[in-house]
Amino acid sequence: METEQLIQLIQAVSASELTQFKYEEKGVKLSLRKGEKRTGYPAGTTAEGDMESQIGFSGNATSGKKMTEEEASRLDSQKEKKQENLVQSCEEVQEEPEGTIVTSPLVGTFYEAPAEGEAPYVKVGDIVQKGQMLAIVEAMKLMNDIESDFAGTVAEIYVANGEAVSYGQPLFRIVEGK
């Protein structure tokens, strides 16, 4: 397991509701536990900041040798930076964007224009009316029109032309009344 993968695993466990996690592969043993602080394990804080997290491991992710104190310190430093970024990302995600999301009514292929080489139905910043065509989703050789259910401004387009979409996947964000 590479160092980056190890850091991602630590972050995933820290962000989850798991209280304990053990992993072993090719001489590398990893044990993660959230809860009371215990001696003998380096301690760090989780994304929530109110729990102590203990990490115990043996072996080196790349060579199977014992990890040096310098490597462990560097790993802890990287973990702290990644956790700060994770907390910041979570805060950004929690902010609900303004507007209404138009989702795909079915599984298929998203097309932004009536034909290849033609102008797209809408672009970011365009003002749309209720019932106006936004795009097409092709499913089993049938073209399904995606129309706006309200008037507003196209604030964001989440899908690229020709991309596969699934049922309920966000396609557009439209801010009403602008």
C-alpha cells in the first residue's frame, strides 16, 4: 500500500462513524481506533475535532521494514493537512447552492445540442422560460427532451456533451426569477 493510499484510508476512517478499523496486507498492519487517548500510540484529532484518534501500525508501506520516526512524523503531518482540507471541503459541501436542480429522468446519453456541430440549447448565464428545451437524453435510440419546469437563469451545467447519465443525476442548476 502506497503512502497516498494509506493517507486516504486514514481520512476515510476518520471521517466515518467507525470507531475501530484494522487492515493487513503484505506485512503491513494498520489499526485505527477513535475514542479515548491511550499511551503508546501517536494521537491526532478527527475532522470533528472532539475525539482523539489513535493510529498504530507496523511495517513500511513500500518495503516491509519498520517505519522510521521521521517517516511517521511526515505521515502525521500529511494526515493533519489532509484532515484540514477535508474539514474545509465538508464545510463547502454543506452550503446549499442557490437555485433548483434539473435531474435526468432516465438513464442514457446527454446531448447539449440538437445535432453534432450545432449550438447548444443553453449555456451558463442563459435565461430560460418554463417549457424551454435544455438538452436531450438519448435512451435506446429514443431522444427524450429535457425541458425547464420554471423560468430562470442557467447557473451551472453539471454534465458534458455525450456523457452517460443515470436516473436522478443532476444536469443543470437554474436560479429562478433571474
